Amino acid sequence: MNNRFSCRPLWLLLCAGCLLGPARAQPDSANYDEARVGAHPLPDPLRMADGKTVASARQWTKVQRPAILRQFTEHVYGKLPGKPPRMRFQVTSLDTAALGGTAIRKQITVFFTDTADAPSMDVLLYLPRRANRPVPVFVGLNFYGNHCVHPDPGIALSTRWMMSNEAGGVVDHRATEAARGTQASRWPVAELIARGYGLATAYYGDLEPDHPEGWQKGIRSQLKDVLDTDETEWGAIGAWAWGLSRIVDYLETDAAVNARQAFVTGHSRLGKAALWAGASDPRFAMVISNESGEGGAALARRRYGETIRRINTAFPHWFAPNYRNYNQDPARLPVDQHLLLALVAPRPLYVASAEGDRWADPKGEFLSAKYAEPVYRLFNRKGVGAADMPAVNQPTGETVRYHIRTGQHDITAYDWAQYLDFADRHFARQPGNRSLKTKAR
Ligand code: GCU
């Protein structure tokens, strides 16, 4: 038994946030001193409620996995409802020779009910044009509308509310033509297509606008009856994660897509949503967390960078109300984020940090990936392997892989290069994909 794991709340967390004034995302007084992190015994992923130790992959899957999932539901993210019964899809545009003839571009509106004014989400899907098999697809939400991921003029300009960002072409909370392609550095569409992968993305604000009152205009209020879930039973991260699963519902109906190879990915707050979606929906064949930090991959018990109290103060709409119970003392939380990562097992998982992103606690992200290893071991899969954090730009690990790259909080070409290689390593050699890759290159 790894003695780092313990269920005993051995130390009282002195929350840096207690000393702070009103909500600011990154207060100067956050702790960045490793010497002040303190001891933080963690719940053992293999220790069951009856005190016994999980002895097999089967026992993990049947008993411990559902129990941990319930704890995350109750204490952290809230309820995650299923598919609405009368959801429908409408392909609103199709270009079979997009991006200079290399790609197929489809735009699909997912209507969550069958009423005339049904709440909806617009999905942008790019697929390699020359694939002769259904293709694997990366699935991720974007921050500023589908039109931000590529300058392709065929992408419909989102008309939804979004955070004002004049440099990014968003004026008075609405996108302008100047917003096209403003996030393209985060979405290397041409590279994905060239390597035989598709991309499905949607604007996170289609599900819930990202501010404390956003739920009133989002699915948590609009679908409350349909999903039989009150808005207080989940948070915005839950709503975004729910949307990621609805994208897979569509992909399952598209013959050009291999929906058994849907890879969920997300950056920062959307990395938190990607992890929650990937942990709870086993249809995601691979899960990628890009600098998801607190409430994502980073261990909550480590007092470094962002804390539970700080995140609940600055973003009171993100988590289930119960999460606030741990503002003062994260050690009381029955779970920690290594257990969220363990829920992904045995599927491939990639956790990425950036050296300049101390707020997200890179070491806490690494340790979380490391402490998910005992669960991967049950499935005879190797995790990150390394005992200590690797040097910058030195990815490590097999089924669980980790890197810390140079640079700031962002998702860069370096990050994507690792994710594509990781996907190639785990999926490209599976039957049906070799010819696809050969053709697409
Ligand atoms: C803030 C927040 C983080 C979050 C980040 C982002 O910094 O404190 O938790 O990950 O925003 O989404 O960019």
C-alpha cells in the first residue's frame, strides 16, 4: 500500500483565499512556495467503503468506480443527466471540399428538444476528405464560437452572448467578422486533417454562458424539466461536460466518423469539463487535460496556486453547491483529483502543464496523474512511470502521459504535437486506421 494515501484528515488547511479580498482570479498572495504546501495525505483509490482493497479490474469497474463517480457527483461537479429523449440533429451546411479541398466541413445544430424554440448547440465538424474509413475525432469546446477556431469563411458566425474581448473581435458581447480565426493557434485543424483525424467543436456558451447568472440562459434552466434536474443540482462545468457527451451522440449517427475513437480534449476551465466528461462517459476513448488546474487535474489538497476557496469565490457558478463545503478544509473532501483521473482507466489519458502556469499547479497535476497509476496497474497498463516530475519538454508515460512545457497558460502547437503522437501510438495501428492514415498523408 502506498503510504501517501490515507483517509485521515491529518492537517488543517490554511486557505490562502481566507486572507484575500473580493474575487480576483489570481491573487498575488496565492502560495507558490513548495515548502509551504505541507503534508496532504490523499484518499487511496483502491480503498473501498468497507475498508477492503480493490483486488481486480473487475472489482474496480463494478464497485469502486461507480462509488467514486457518485462522490464526484455529490461533492464536486453535481449531477450529470443523460441524453434528452427528443434530441434531434440538423446538418445546416456541408462543404465536401473545404480548406483547399483537404477537408469536409459539416455544421450541425443539435436541438435538445423537439419544440420550435428548442435550446441548441452548434457543432462544427471537420473530417479529412480523402479518408476511406470512418475517422477518429478530437472533441472539444471552444471559448469564443466555432468561427474562432479557423479563418474559414464558411464557418457560421456565432450570434450568442460571449465575453467581450475587443482584441478578439467580440464587441458588446457579440462576435463580429473580426473574430474569425482569433483562436486558430489553439486549433491546428490542417495538421489534424493531414494526420487523419477529425475535429468536432462547439462554443461552450451554447450550453451555459460563463458568468454567475449564465445558468438562467443556459441548459441548466432551459432543460430542467426535460432532464429532471434542478439548476442547483449541477454547475456550469457539468453543463459543459454534458454538451461534450451530446457531441458524441451526434458523432454516433455520422457514418464518416469512428465514434469509438472520440478523444475529448479541453484547455483550462474547458479542460476541467473535458476531464469530467471523460471520467463519466466511457465513450470517450481518450482524454486530454490541457492545463486544467484546480477542479481539473491538479490535486485540491495541495495548497499551491489556485485553491478550492478561491475558485468557488471567483467562479461561484462552476461547481455543485456542495463543493463550497470544502473551501476552508479540502482535506475533508472524500475525493481528490487523482481519483477523477483514475476514473478514466484503462483508457489513454494525457495530462499537460506549462512551466509559466503556476496558478494551475503543474506539480499537483503531475502527482495526480502519478497517483492514478494503481488503477491503471489493475488493468496491466503503465502510467506516467516517472517518480518525479520530468524536465520541461520531456513527455513521460505510456497509457497515462504527462508533460510540462516551457511557456505560459495556453494550448500550443507543442501540446497538440504530443496529443497527436499519443493518439497515433494508441489508436493508429488498430484495424481500419492504417490505410486511413496512409491515404490522408
Ligand atoms: C482562471 C481560473 C482557472 C481556469 C482559468 C481558465 O484562471 O482561476 O481555474 O482554469 O481561468 O479557464 O483560463
